[in-house]
Amino acid sequence: MGTKTVNIAFQESLLREIDRVAKMESRSRSEFLREAARAYIERKKRWASVFAMGREIARSKGLTPEDIATEIKAYRRARGSRR
């Protein structure tokens, strides 16, 4: 698999943090950013899978988006009253 070089602009403070963590992990900046991109993509895929499962469960139970919103509000109210 070939590689491609890209230019990315970062705020200086973020770049310093990237370099600090990369150095702490004995990685190059490029290695660190590649791993960060892979982790981000994997996390997005997992969340997409979770939401797809939720949609399927809701569909199988005949729930509407309004039903779900009502349940979320009720849960948050109940949780807020316990604090």
C-alpha cells in the first residue's frame, strides 16, 4: 500500500501537545497522527453500528422518534431529581 504526503494546519498549541504525546510514546508525529486518524475512524464505525442497532430495535418494537425522545426526557428528569 502506497503512502501520500498531505499538509495539515494545526494551531501551535495543539501541535505542541501532539509532539509532546508522540515523544512520550516514542513515536514520530506522523505515526501518532496516523494512529489518531485510525482510532477516530474506528470509533465512528462503532458508533454507527450502535445507532444502527438502536434504529433496528426501535423499528422492531414500533417505536417512533417521538417515543424515544419522550423516554429520554423522562430518564433525564428522573436522573436529575436524584442529585
